[in-house]
Amino acid sequence: MEKITSGDKGKQKKFQVSIGEQIAYVEIVSLKDRIYSVEFPGQEPVFITQITDRNNKLCWVSIPHGKNELAGTIGLYIEKEMDVNSKSG
């Protein structure tokens, strides 16, 4: 899978994110590129998105709810990966 570059941002639909010692395979799947399908090898995908909470703060949640702690962790890694790649391109 290819990494996101600044020229590809918004066009790139699949990328890898390192989470600790594991690699997650991320695919932006819909809603104006706001829903992410995250798959660890050998596991079912987790769908996550970013929302604004009651305190008007952005946070990551799973769809359906139930894996929000995991979504928050994965979301931070996705943000970091996208930020690094947008600066390097």
C-alpha cells in the first residue's frame, strides 16, 4: 500500500498506519472521506469516524459504537500519519 502525500491527500483511499508493533490497513470508505475502515491482519475491520462531542471537541468513535476507546487510539495514529505525509509532500 502506498503512503499519502500532500498531492494525493483527498484522493488516496488506502494507506497503512503503524500502531505500536502492528500495522493497520486503513481505507477511507465514504461520507466525503470521513469514514475509515481499519483492518488488522486476521481480524474483522473496525469502522471509525471523527465527530464533535458535547463539549465541541473533535473525537474518534466506532461505527457502531462499542469500540470507541480503540477508535480514539487508531484515530490519533491516523491523524499523525496524515499530518506527517502532508508535510513531507
